[in-house]
Amino acid sequence: MGLPKCKDITRMVLEGEERRLGQTEQLLIRAHYLICKGCTNFGKQVELMRKASAQWRSYSGE
């Protein structure tokens, strides 16, 4: 079994927003990020959106 394709990685990254990923999934994502700049950028964008949403929710709650 090789590394998952980009399609699988993006699915796992997005699922990680809804649930805690298992260690194997986390490892596969990290390994894929070492060879794929596109997926690395996608992961950073998802993280940025998560942080921005959290800040917006805390700001709008004041």
C-alpha cells in the first residue's frame, strides 16, 4: 500500500475538522505533505479558516 492520493488526503483533512483523526490517518497526511506542496497548502488553508472562524465567533460573542 502506497501513500494516499491527493483526493484522499483532502478528504481526511476535512474529516479532521469534524472528528479526531486516528494516528494512522495523521501519519499518512504528514507523509503526504512531505511530497505534495498542493496538499500542504490546502492543509494550511483549512487551519487558517478554522482559526479565523474561532476568532470571528469570539469577536461576535462580545
